[in-house]
Amino acid sequence: MMPRTLTLLLLSSLCAWGARAADETLIQPIQEEWALVKYQVPEKQQGERYHDLARRAGRLAESHPGSAEALIWEGIVLSSEAGAKGGLGALSLAKEARQRFEAALKLDERALQGSAYTSLGSLYYKVPGWPIGFGDKAKAENLLKKALAINPDGIDANFFYADFLTEQDRYAEARRHLDTALKAAPRPGREMADSGRRQEIQALLAKVRKNLEN
């Protein structure tokens, strides 16, 4: 007979796994719509579509307050809307996204294989620094490395770190992470996102190779 303590630990692990699986199923429609907007909708129309999707994601996060996954995806959509909007008007959206990622990290830093670290790190290197915004290259690298520690072979973790390294003219390091990103295993249900991301990786890789040759 299995010891009582071991049985309780096993049941606890199964319950946690079941909760994570349910949360990932919950966010799938948001993931699918985001990929559609990002990779198939013309850029001029993306801002409005992201805005509508952010409202949906916000309602989802509000109705599931313990879900780090829902918070992460609300943050991703808000940061995408900020990128589509551009200019100083996007800063408030970026701040909202930062808050969602930070809240998700307090719930579960490993949710979606560390995606909150990846997304928060990308915010810190894309947003302007003080006195305009909260951008901070040192914080960005620290966060992106934390994401890689959780998911060393992940397509997004490696792509965003490579993008950061490229902006810092660290091309040899960037190429290594881009090569790893291209080898990442396909994500079930994320086919459109994977296809679009691989195109971005190839474009960035071409830029990195050109700089390495010069």
C-alpha cells in the first residue's frame, strides 16, 4: 500500500497539473485570435483588433483571478496593442501590461513555461527609458535569462533574447539563440503562432548574419 504522505503528494501534483491544463485550455481562444491578428491582419487594422481582444482577455482574467495564464495573455495582448498604437500614447498600455505580468509572476512564475518573464523582459527593452518610460536594459536581460532558465529550448524565450542581443550588437550570441529557437518543438494548437514566429526568426537571423559578415 502506498504511504499516506506519498499519496497526498501525488494527488496534490495531479490536481495542480489539472488546474494548469484547464487554464491553458481557457486561454486558447485568446491565443488563436492574437496569432490571427498578429500574422494575418494588416498592420493598420491591428490596433483596433488588439483593443477588442484586450477587453476579452481582461474579462477572462477578472473571472479567473487565480489564473496566471489568463493574466499573462491579457498582458501579451495589451503590449501588442501598445506596439500597434505606438508613440507616447502606448506607454499607459505598456504599464498595464507590466502590471499583469508582475501579478502573474506572483501567482506562478513557471506558468506557460516562464512566459511572464519573457514578455516582461521584452517590455523592459522595448519601452523607452527614463524620463519617458520605464525601460531598463539590465532588467530586461535579467528577466529574459530567467525565462531561458525555465524554458531553455523554447521558441519565444530564445527569439526575444536574441532580439534583445541584436539591439545590443551582440550578434554572435544572438545567432546561437536564433538557431536554438528554430529547433524548438512545435506547440500543439499554436501552429499559426509558430509559423509566424519562425518567419520572424529567419528575418532576424538574416540581419544577424549580415552584421557578422561585416
